[in-house]
Amino acid sequence: MARVIGNTARRFPVRVMEIADAAQAVVDEIESLARASLREQRRLVVGLPTGRTPLALYAEWAHRVGSGQDALRRIVTFNLDEFLDIAPDHPASCRSYMRTHLLERISLASDAAAFPEAGRCEAYEAAIGAAGGIDLQIVGIGRNGHVGFNEPGSARDSRTREVALALTTREDAAAAFGGLDRVPLRGVTMGIATILAAKRIRVLAFGAAKAAIVHRAVHSRASAALPVSWLRDHPDVQLIVDRDAARDL
Ligand code: PGA
């Protein structure tokens, strides 16, 4: 069972585990939900992030599909966010990241993997609805407390929309783009309300560099200044952290 930590009205259930164990635990959950969905003649709908945080999870997922766990590839995915003003096949796009780290490795048909796009925000919300809503949403936390590209200032009722990227977000993407001046200024992201509409949310944060923001996520008052804090309102959310990220809790 998740430990409940926090001194505010709504609390994040927190699970502290090694990164490899967290990857196993989340993929276990996806696999069991995917099997249950298939028994109901439907496909599990999973919301997915990019970044360093989910790499171990995607490696474990691909490994299991490679060893025959077919349910883990009979799913539908919606990505959290995407950079704007670059080609979709730009090597630093979220789409390219997902192809490399998960989608090609599990041979997911391209029409089963959706990404938000410029000018198609309402269509993205509609597509999520038409798929039956997101069963399990996985998110990371940016060092400024963002989830997806919901930067500080993002309202609890925000939906999929085009946004200006925070400087810290652009700095963190600079290596992938070959320099800060090449990182787009804008992105498109599911909103906080889009994420909160998922049936389950798993928030992942690993490493000492995330210790300060994890502390704030758990202990600060929920507000737009710290978008991840809105997720504490969800009835089935877990914050999954390793010992280093949990250091200050
Ligand atoms: P990271 O990014 O996984 O690369 O730390 C997390 C995020 O910005 O949401």
C-alpha cells in the first residue's frame, strides 16, 4: 500500500521504490488493466509522457512485449504534449521520442498512438473522449512543477491548448535540440483538467534533482503556481519516487 505523506488537506499517496521496481510495478498495472480491457472487448487507453523519467518504464514495457506479453501492445495511447513549430519527425519531437523508446519497440500501429497538434486541441479532447477516456495516465514532474507542458500558472480547469514554454523547460530540452536557441518557444499540452479526467494517474519522479520539487508537490498548498499539486485532487493518484527523490519528504 502507498504511504500517505503530506500536511495539506489533500494528500499524495507516495510510494518509494527503486527505479527498476517502479518500472515493474507500473508495467504490471498496465498489463493487468490491458488484460481486463481485452476481456471487455476493448483496448486500454494510456496517457504517456516523454523525458528521462519514463525511460526505464518503456524499456521494461518493450522487454515484456518482446517476451510475448501481447496484451501490452493491444492498447491505445495519447501523448501528454508536443513541441510546436518543428516538423513532427524532428529528432527531438515527442513523437520521435515515443517512436524510438516505445512505439516501434512494441510495434504499435501508428493510428493507435495519438499526439496533440497545433490547431487541433479540441479535436484531441474529442479523440480522447471517443476512445472512452484515459484509463491510466502517467506523468513526470518538471523541476518547475510542470506536468506535460502545463507550466506554472496553469489553471485546474485547463484543457488541451497551445502554451508558451517556461525557460526551465526549454533549458532542459536544450541538449536534445542542440542548444537553447533551437528549442521551440511553444508547445501543445493536455490540460490539468484533461489529466484529472483520467481514471488513474501515476506521477513519477526519480533522482536527487527532483527532491526539492517532490517536497513542494507533497507539502505546498495546491495552486496554479505548482501545477503538479492539482493532481492531489484525484481519487486514484499515486506519486512514485525513488529514495533520492524522496530525500526531503
Ligand atoms: P524529465 O522531465 O523526465 O526529463 O525529468 C520531466 C518533465 O519535464 O515532465
